[in-house]
Amino acid sequence: MMERTTKRVALISGASRGIGDHIAATLLGEGWSVSLGMRSPSLPQWAVGHEGQVHLAHYDANDASAEKRWADDAYQHFGRIDAVVANAGIMIPKTVIEADDEDIDAMLAVNVKAPRRLVKAAWEALSESGRGRVIILASLSGKRVKSASAGSYSLSKFAAVALAHAIRQAGFESGVRATAVCPGFVATDMATALSERPADQMTQPADLARIIAMLLSLPNEASVAEFAINCQLEEFF
């Protein structure tokens, strides 16, 4: 094991592009060390010159053994884990009538089961930190069902929001704080493929990353259970 770092360490899934990439770059810029969970690990351009603060891990959310392997490797590398940002997710745009069990299972596997396993794998280190943090990248689709085609996705994201609350309950006495972050349309490949809204009128990944960095920086006494972000006016969001 390398000498234990004095910098806080965050595990970030889905870190190869989009929201995850921006979160990792933002946290590095704010003094964190980061462990990047990627299907095809490669050093991002923003990490060049900061290799000592960046750990790369092969991570596939569909591999039930991947989370423990990743968390163990990151702990061996840095000597601590202070935060988990469960960002990896998938959407299959089908109504609950069109979807079959395989579609539902696929979304639950990546959007709910994998984040739970990742937090479980890092749990001892998060508790040891005294101010462990968990961010579950949910969605406004985990707060309301806006369209029929988003129905099956919403089912998984409602569960993701519940997961964040369950983690918060389980870890509160140990200093672990969990937040369900619930954005609407974010200017990523997935959102631009699904919406006619121009990308420049969506929430930008860099702004979402700034919000997540802020949530991770809050003290134990300022616990945020949910944080909703929207690029358009809705009745409640």
C-alpha cells in the first residue's frame, strides 16, 4: 500500500466521459484524490501532471464482483476512501407496458444494485473516515414520471433515490452522509439523443459537478438528503 494520502479520496463510477468526467476533474481541482471507475481505463487529459492523485480502475457495473475489487484496489492505493459518487447509469426509453423483464432488470442492475454494492464495498473505509460521503446520481425521473416512455427508467430511479435515503439511515451515526442528486436534462450524449431541447439550454455537466463538489464539502451537521436541479420550469422542480 502506498503511504496514506492526506487528501480526501473519492470513487467515481462512469468516469470516462460526461458527468462523471466533469465530477472527477472538479474534485481533483479542489484538492481531492480520485479513483476513476471506467470500462476502458485511460488517463484523462485533465489528469496529466497529477498522476499521483489519480487511480484508474476497470469497472463494469454489470460485473457483481467489480465493486469490491475496485474499492479494495483504491484503498490499497490511497489508504483511505472518503466518498463514493455512483454516477454510472443507463436508460432504456420504454413504457412499463413495452418493457420486458430483461429491460427492467438491466436498469435496476446498473442504476440500483451496482451503486449499492459499491457503497457496501467501501463502507468500512467510509465509516472510518468519520465524514464519509455518498452521492447517488439519480434523476428528476426519480421524483416524478414525466412521460410514458420514461416510465421504466423512472421505476429504477425512484429506487435509486430510496437507496440514497437507506444509506443515509444506515450510516448517519458513523458520520456517513448520503445525497440523492436529481437532475433533469443534462447536456450529455444520452440526454441530447432523447430530447429536442438544444444542449446549451440543458444543465451543463460542469455545473452539476460544481454542485456535487459543494455537497461533498459540507460538514456532517449540514446533511442534504436530496438535491434537485432543473433546466426548465416545472410545478415542483
